[in-house]
Amino acid sequence: MTVVLPAQVRAPRCRPAQAAAHREVGNPARSVGCFRAYPRDVDEEPVAGGRRRLPASGPGRVASWGARAAALALDWFACLFAAFAVASRDAVVAGDARWVPLALLVAECAVLTATLGGSAGQLVLGVRVRRVDGGLAVGVGRALVRSVLIALVLPAVIFDRDRRGLHDRAVGTVVVSAR
């Protein structure tokens, strides 16, 4: 005889005492390797930003990877052209001024994020950086640390299910769509 359960309910697969505790509605008990016998909580949505109570669509939702990558590309090319204006092209590409575009990127991202809520590319594409705790402005210190971590690349490519990279987690920010 096969028992068919609704899609949201899973059969208990744990010790009898745990299974009984999990059957209680609203019990916050969690157990590794054990399925709960009651429906999933609303807090466990697979939507990015669901744990931060951000909307799934519209303004304020977590920004897409495409918008973030395009914003970073816009910022990088703007800083590269600014570096060409400051130093010769040969010095920027292969000489002593190779660090100038990266330094300009860190400075641009830090200043604009602290003052306007996003870098130039983010502002153009309708993406904003905001604090997770609901504060008004990101602030100079947080923006500078965030920009330096982005320049290191690795913290930006390690992220959680809310699409927050290590650089965002370190300073308590989230990147959201303004449109």
C-alpha cells in the first residue's frame, strides 16, 4: 500500500521523538538529516531576498546578476577611460600606471555609493546599494570597505541564496533594483 502525501508535506525520517516534535504545528525545532512532517514555513522561500523580506518583483527586489555585471562593466570602462586621460595609454596598459583604473574604480564606487547609493553604472541601470538594517545611507566607511572587497574579486563571487556576496555580508548591505 502506497501513501501519497501532498507536495508540501514530507514524511518524517528521523527518530520517533523528533518526528513527534516536528508534527507540532509552529514548532521551530530543526534537525539535520530529518524531514519535517508539517508544511514548509513561509520564511523558507527559495526567492532571493526572501529571508530579508524583500519583494519578489518590482522596486526593492534583489538586483539581477545581469544588471550587476553590466553596472560593473560600465564602471570599469569609465575608470579605464579616465585613467587614459590621466596617464598615457601605454603606461595604463603595460606600464607603471596599471593600478590607476583599479584605484579609480575603488574611489568612484566608494564615493558614489556613500553619497548617492550606488556607483555610476548602478545609478544608470537602476540598481541601488542599501543597508540591510534599514539605515538611510551606506556611509563612507562601509562603502570603502565594500569597494575594496569588490576590487579583490573573490569576495564578490562568493555569495548566498539572497545574492549577497561576501562584500555585502561584511558591511551589511544588499543590492536592490530601483525600477
